[in-house]
Amino acid sequence: MPTSPSASPLPNSRTEADGSAVIRVLSYNIRSMRDDTAALARVISACAPDLVLIQEAPRFFRWRKKLARLAAASGQMILSGGAPASGPALLCSLRATVERTEDVLLPLTPGLHRRGFATAVVRFGGARLGVLSCHLSLQKDERYEQGGMLLDRLAGLDAPHMIAGGDLNERPDGPTFKRLAGALQDAWATRPWGAEYTSTPTDPHQRIDAIFATEGVEVLGCGVPLGLPGVTEADLRAATDHLPVLAALRVPAS
């Protein structure tokens, strides 16, 4: 798993004197927790995130108990999503003050998997931001439509700053990825850190998972947290079938 040329440490979470907040945001497809959940919890814990944007959260029998167990094991709390959002979910640390949450189901295309968004508006210090976790369609045309719905839903959160992340099922040269990157900052492209490719853990060769932010958010670093203290290659391979994306962001005071 090659790392990027950037070797600078990723900033830790903190609240600045002016009310702005440095936060860590993790996006992670956890494959319904069908793999090594202890390794998964260790990876999340080592990343020390303030927000976790999950895809493929458990959706069926005892899904709440499974997600709660992962949250507790990784030092997080359930914010929104899971089965009501058809897979995407949000976890948060105790730093977050939660203003509101909403689970959104997207239109169902016959024969395809139901998709949704997990959303919230939260505050860290004086910084207020909207958050969205997504897992877009495998079908090209539906995926492009969902990209537009994502941008519309972010705007509807009515927050001064916004972040979105998830499994796009598309590489950066695809039309949906370009649509999102044209309206938002692609955090990896803005300030790469760590490693680039998110799929697959055993053969990283493509970037299909990403974190995006509105222009007012400063990207301090973003990438696969390979080499971060506490994150081991063995755990990354055992935890799930994607690699996580970790970003450090500075969000201005609202």
C-alpha cells in the first residue's frame, strides 16, 4: 500500500480561539460488519474522528445493536442512518453538538438496490456544518442523478459549511465524481495526505471513496490513513473490503 509524497502529520482535533474548529472526518464502507469487527473498531479508534461517515451499515436483523456495538467499541455515538437510510450512517464523538438529523431514501429504480443519505447538522465550538454520508448506485445513469440529489440535499441543510463523503462507486474521471468535484472541494485532490487508493485493501488500485467540502472549509489533509499510529495494514485488510478516507478540516466559526 504505497503512501503519498506528503509525510506531514495529520492535525489533531481542536477548537481555536476564534471559535473555528479543526475536525477529523472519516468515511468508511464497512460491508455490513461482515468481516473482522474488532479490526474495524481499532481502525476507527486510531483515526480519532469527530465524525464517521459510514456506508453499508447493518440494515437487517438487530441492526441497531450491531451499529451501537461498533460505535461503543470505537469511542463514537450513533448520529443517524443505518436501515432508515438504506445503509449510510453517521457516527460522532462527544465533541459534537447535534442540531438535527434526517434520514433520506432516494427514488427506487426497479431491479436496483435502494439508496439513501444519512444527514445531520452539527456544531463544534463556534463552527456549524451540515454532514451527509452516501453510497451511490452501481448504475451509471442513476448514479449521476443521485449526485445531483446529493448537491440539492446539501443545499437544503441550510448550514454555512457542509461536508459529504462516501462510496461513489466511480473513479475521479467519471461524470458523477466530476459533477461533485465541480461543485465542492475534493479533499484528496485539494491536499493529499496518506495514500490515495481506497479499493481494494488487498490490491489498492482505484479511488472510489471520497470526502468533499464546501469552499469555506480549509482542507488540512486527506487520504487513506496508512501509517497513522495505531492503523495497521493487517487491520485495514481484515476490517472490510474498502480502505477508509480520513480528512482533517478547519471549519470557520459561523
